[in-house]
Amino acid sequence: MKRKIDSATGRAIYSMRLAIGEPPFAHIRSTIGLNIFTLRSKKKVNIQWNLFCIIHNLKKVHAYGNGFV
């Protein structure tokens, strides 16, 4: 991983993570309130995670309207 990040291409790809990958997780954790999973088993946790992702996406559609999709 260190070799990948130390290359110019790796740095460019990794820096995009801050703008693209992290905000949805931060929003789901802080605004929606998923700090810990309340269910047990991989299947139930996946269902709970999918529900929070659906909520996140529906909030975006509600905020930005039909032009977002």
C-alpha cells in the first residue's frame, strides 16, 4: 500500500477519496445516526446498511430534486 500511495498516480487516486468516498460515510454516521449497527449477523447488518444507504440517497433526491438523478 505504501508503494501505491507513494507513486504520483496513487497519490492522485487516493486524494480523490476525500472528495468522493468519505462524505457519504460521514453523512450516514453524523446526520442519519448510524454510529453502530444494532443488529447481529452479517445478513442483518447488510440489510441495515442498505437501508441507511437508501435513506442517504433519498435525502439527496429530496434536496436536489429530479435534476440530481
